[in-house]
Amino acid sequence: MNNTTLQQLEELIDSLIERNNQLQTDVVTLKEQNTKLIDDNELLQLEALENEEKQKDASTTLSGLLDKLQSAQQAS
């Protein structure tokens, strides 16, 4: 191999190493983002379940109040 070929190969290797390092950094960043999004998703799912439970409780309460109101109107 001549000097030009060796120099080109060295530059290519350096470029590949730099790109690999950048990709490894990107992978770490994406893993961190993924973990945060998983946590956020779990929190949102819990909040949705809690809101659903609250909505059911409110619906039950309103149904009970409506029944009382209808009973009171029929008694009058």
C-alpha cells in the first residue's frame, strides 16, 4: 500500500470511530428518553385509572341523588 492509501484508510477509520462514538452517545440519550417516556406513560395510565374510578363514583352518587329526587317527587 502506498502512503496515500494508508492515509485515506487512517482518515476513514478515524471518521468511523468518531461516528461510532456519536452513535453510542445517541443510544444512551435515546435509552434515557425511553425510560422517561415509559415512566410518564405508567403515570398517565395510573391517572387515567384514578379518573375513571372517580367518574364511576360521581356517576353512582348522581344516580343515587336522582333516585332520591324522583322518589321525593312521587311521594308529593
